[in-house]
Amino acid sequence: MIEKKRWFLSGLFIGFTLILAMTRSNGHVKARIRRTQEDATDETVMILVPIRETNARRHSRLVDMILEFTWPSRKQLHSAMLCDAFSMKIVEIGNARLRSAGLASVRYFREPEDLNHLNPRASAPTRHGLGAQRMRRAAIAIARNYLAFVALGGEEYQKIKWVLWLDSDLWFIPPTLISDLRSSKVDLVVPVCYCKPGTCGSSNPFVIYDRNSWRDTKEAHALLRHLERSGTISDDVIVVRGYEDPYIPEYILIQRSLALKHKPLYLDDLNHSITAKHNGTLVELDGIGATAILLRADLHRRGLIFPAFAVNHTIESEGMAQIARRMGVIPYGRTDISIYHA
């Protein structure tokens, strides 16, 4: 009887010990999960927004959407660049709201005055016309580089891990944009940018706005190389994707060939392509648009810029994608993450 009691007590003790160990183990596992979740959002993100008078009126809506971001406010920093006093008044109101929300830093900078003549105020059709693209996008590239350099400069900003570039006239941004793009686990990634329904001449909610995010076909690559070797085009010729009816002499031959015969694959064309990763939604790109870009801040520190000159017949954000590839960084797009432009 005594022996049975001893075995019973011994078994009870062992069982209690196992339960205690399992409880502690589960506690450690849960703690590790919590730490992992916290670590995922423990990285600082600098939001960079170039603002011009033509789109400053939409800044309030952009602030509304930033305030809805699920990324912790204390890990967000916001820097905008303005070109005029009109924009400043609007942005100061938005910045006050961002500061009240607890963002780690909220600043704005004035655009260098010598850029004003490069990127003049003009109507949307004039700004987006093919003939304006080289000068316009060169000016945008210079402005973006200036903002990146001044915003990321200073010792206190060296710990910033990520940069999120945003257009100031976006109509819809999902609150989870940062974490969704970050989940791609790549150094440079963009979402799909569609037109706001009712704009771009269609009520279809899936009309591509940002046609600067693309991948060339093998035929387009071959054509470019052939035109280069034959001397038909020089190194400084810019090929602008998304225009079907070019009218500037240097664009005519190559643009008609690429646009009409070998149209590039835009980001939504690549959904679930055979080369895609991340459940078929993460695809390699040759060019990226700048409506929204998430990239490692160290890439800018290492020299990644928006070129104001031709890089493999591209410029600005598309040119940045080409420079990134030369740095050993592949630009990616997420076909399952959507934003909308106003």
C-alpha cells in the first residue's frame, strides 16, 4: 500500500513538473511570437512626399490615409518637399495633425529655386504629354534626390531602416501598405497603382495609372540591343512606355516598335506569372513607378538615385530601377497590393 502511494505521489509530481514545463515552454513560445511581431514593426520608416502646387490641395486626404497606417506612429517619420508658399500653408495644417498623432518626426523642406523653371506649373495634359516627359521627369528626379539627401542626412536619422515614397495626390492607400510591402522581404518593392474609378476615361476600377512599373519582353530587349548596335539610337535616347502615338522624332521609330509591337508587361499583366514568388504575387520588374515605393534606406545612402539622365534608355524612377539592378538589387512589384491615384 505504501509502495503504491509512493508511485502515485511520484507520478503526480512528474505530471505536475511536465505541465509546468509545458506551460513555461508555451509561455516562451508566445513571448517569442510577440517579440517577432514587435520586431517586424520595430523598424523606422521615413515617408517622403514631394508636393507641388498642382497637387497640394489633395494633401489633406493623404494625411488622412497616413493617420490610418497600422505601422506604429512612433516608428514613422514624415518629410515633405514644397515648391511654393501656397503649398506651405496647406502642408503646415497636415503636419500639425501628424505631430498630434505621435509621429517620430515631421518636417518639410523648400524645393531649390533653380528647379522651378525645369518643372513649370502646367495643366495635366501638358504635364503628361510625351513631349514634356524628358524635361519634366529630369526635374522630378533632381527634386526627389534633393529630398532624399536632406531628409536622411544628419546623425539622428542614420538608424532609419526604410523609405516609403508616396505621391501626394493618391486617392486610396490601404492602412496596411507598409507592413504588406515589408512582408515581401525584398529591398525594393512597389504596389500596383490604378486610376480612381471614373478617371482615366473609364469607370473600370482596374485601369493602370502608373505605367512606369513594367517588365520588358525578350523581344523588346532584343530590339533595343539591335537598334543600339545599328546606331539607330544613341545612349541618351529615352524610351517612354505607355504612349501609343509618339510624335517627337527621336522617339518615333523605337516608340512605335516597342509600344505597338512589343508592349511592355505592366504590373497587373504579371499577376501569377510563372516567374512570380510570394504565392504568385511578387514579380521582378525592369522599371518602377514612384506613386509608392518601399526601399531600404541604405540603398539611398549607398548611392541609389533617381537619375535625371538616361540609364539604359530610362529616366527618373524607371532609371532608378536600372541603377538598382547594377547595384545587385532586384526591383519587385506586388500584384496583390493596390493603391489608387486621384
